[in-house]
Amino acid sequence: MATTILTPAENRFLQLSQPALQLTELTRVMPLLRDHPTIKDSSDFLSRSTRQLLLDQRVNWLVQGSDVWKLLARLPYAINASDRRADWHHCALCHKPVRYEYHVVLRTDGHEILVGSECVKKFMSDEMQYLMTITTEDNFHAVAQYDDLTAQYPQVPEILWDQQASPHLPQQHRRRQHWVKNGTKTTVTGYLKHRQQTLPETQLSPYLAEYTQLQAVDRQMAERQQVQQQHAVQQQAQLAEKEAAAAWQAADQAQLTAEQQLRASTSYQTYLQAVAALMVQHLPLPQFKQRLRGITMPPALGQLVNSYQLGVMATEFARAGQITATRLQIVPRYLVADLNRFSRQLAAQRQRDWDDDVFNAALGFELTADQRRQRLTQLRDCWEGRQLSDACYATLLRLRESWQQSPVIPATWPEKLRQAFQVRLAEQPATGWVPAKKNHVTPSQLRQLITSQADFATVVAQYHRLYALPTATEAVTLSALHRYYLVKADQRAGRAKATAKLVTELLKETVDD
């Protein structure tokens, strides 16, 4: 069975009250109310949203509408003199004929309507029903007197009828509030039941004075509660900020930890060194990317950088000699910094090695003309060598022979090449030539020393002639060379196993001691 959402009488009451209410949602559905006196939940003209709106707001609208009407002071009610129902006027809300006519007026614009007693009880406020009873039973002029009284004492309706008055009043003051309300109502009722011109100022005075004090207490409590609420809101906000900051800190710490673990991993270091080794070769971009595909990228790096971005960095390094990657905002800065550091270190090492090799080919080594030409040609083919002109190579080829007549570095050379030769010339002895010593050595270079020499002492002498490594690195290198010769001697003599066994025993005793 369909349920009625809005009866015709309720519909007409809302339509008549709407000018004073000015509720946006009520105004929006007003055309629908005018077209359809009765509205049921099964009405096909109702949209889902409108049906829900009426269900949610119906009671609220009716309650608010009850407060915008008042009895007409000059004619609050009238009794039809005729006994015939046909002569009676109709109620503006239920449209039934009524003999007892109550005239009510809209507070905002003075629009008057006639309402029957049942509709007054059903739709109008407690205040109007209170005045209706006194007007009907005791004093026809009660409404006019009430208007005079409330004009002088506007707090009286609030005391009597506002259920939400003084909402912040503490519980210990509620008895005083009841005393004020009961005393005010008794005084006002006694005043309204008889026609009189004098307001009950003396009788109302103690209740109004007490009400003023209660209002002050209510305001103080409201302010205190507001301060407490603000404090609570601030505490919640501070707590939320702390929790957010802690979450961000945890996330940052997790990210930092992951970053540190990645940067410390061997796979990360190996990959960046391999990419840097490609960058310092200054390969054409297609060739760089082709070679790049042959390097295994750690899975964690795959989410941070791709071949396009690495290609941009390679192009920048070839042009500027460093990597800033300002165009690549999404690439982690630490990755850019690490790759820049590796690339610049490798480039500096390559340049120093090339400078050493060029110096040794031109002056440091005792070479025939063909050997000198062959070595300079090899050095010319690499990227560093392509930076020099043909004239530079021509003077390098003849520099050893021409040095005896004119020991001067040619002024036509590039400044960097001149500086490189000056540094190495400053380390030369007073007589003769010695090679420029390199600051690092590779296993393949050590193998060349080993295969070309017969004994350890000769190898060490040749090593010192060609290399000048940091002290710790040199100690490891010489120890490795020495151990190599001892192992080879044991192998040739057939005592490798016996030697290894004895060494094991000696180490074991050392540990036991």
C-alpha cells in the first residue's frame, strides 16, 4: 500500500508559509507541490532525489512553518452566526467549512488566512494555540495585549516557547530556568486573561532579571565550550600534524634506507661504472644505446632511470664534461651525482693515462722511429687523441730528436697538452729520460711484466720504473707479485701441496696462539 508523503492540507500549508521561510530546497520543489496536491511515495512524477528530500525535510519544514504565523490581533477569531453549514467559510488548509473561524496572519507580509480550530492545533505553534485558548475562553483582546507585552519585553516569547533557549546552561542552573519559565508563564497568563492597559512590569521584573543572569551564564559557558572545542580541534590538528610528520619521516627514512642500500650494493656500483666507462668513450648516441643494452641493469634501477635518460646524460657529458641532468626532473639526484662522479673520475684517469702514454711515446721510452709512429697512431685513434691536430702529431713524432737542439715545448700545442708535458718534464732526472709513471695498474699490465721478465727482482725494478701507485695499493700489488713467483717456484719444484699444507698449519698455530 502506497504511503502518503504529503497530504493536501500539509501541501497548502507549506505553499502559504514558503514566502516567509525562503528555504532553498522548499522553493525548488514548490512547482511540484502546486501541480500535485497529494504526494505519495509511489507517485510516478517524483524523482528519486525529490522523494528522498521530501521524506527527509517534511517534518522540519512543517515545524518551521508553524512559527511564521500569528493570530490577527484586531480579529483573532469569529463565530459564524448561521446554523447552516452552507453559510460557513472554508478553512484555508483543509478546505472544510468551519463555524469557529481563527484569523491568522503571516508575520513577514501580513497575508491573512482563515483557519479552523483543528488546523490551528495541527499546524500552528504552541504560542498560537496558547493564545487561541485564552482568546476564546477568557479575553478576546488577549492577542493585542500579548503583542504589546512582547514589544516591550521581547525576551518573553523566548522564555516561554523556545525549547533551545540557553542550550549551554549548566545542569545546576536548570531549576532556576524552570522557575523563570513557570513564573513568567503564570504572570503572562494572568495578564492576558483580563482586558487591561497596564503591563505587568512589577510581576515580571524578578523573572526577567533572573533570565538576564542565566543568559550571561549561558554565554560564559558557550564561550568556554567554544574555547575547549577550539583547543580540542587544535590538539587534534597538532596530533594529525605529528602523525603526518611521523608518517613522512618514516617514509623518508624508508626511502633513505632503500637509497643507501642501493648505493652500497655491488650491482649498483658495477652498473654505474660500466655506464660511465661507455660515457667517457664519447660514442655516437645510437652506438652508446646499443652498447648500453649489453649491460645488465639492477632491477631496483629499472624504476629510476631508462635508456632515454641515460642517453640524454651521455650527450650532456660529451658536450660539457659533466652531468647535471637539469632537464630530467624525475631522475633521482643521487643517481645523477653518482654517475657524474664516476664519469668524471674515469675521464680524468683516461686523460692522465693518455697524457702519460703520449709523453712516453714522444720522450720517455727508447723507441725506434717506427715504434714511435705506431704508438702515436694508436693514441691518436682514441677520443682524447682526436682532439689534437695533425701538426701536433708531426712535432710529437720528431720531439725526441729535436729536443737536443731546442728543449722547448712547442707554443702551437694546446694549453692542456703543454701543461701535461711540463708536469712530467719537472719529474725528469738531470740526465737521461725516464717514463712518466702511471698511478694505477691493471692485471693485464702486470701479466705483461711477468711474461717479459725472468725473475722477481727484475719485475719489481721494471714495476717501479713504470708505476707509482698509492702506498697501500702498491703494497698489495708487490705482495701479489711476490706470491705469484713463490707459487710458480713451488709448482716447478713439485712442492705446491706440501707448501700449502705447511702454511695452513702455521696459520692454524697462529690462530691458536
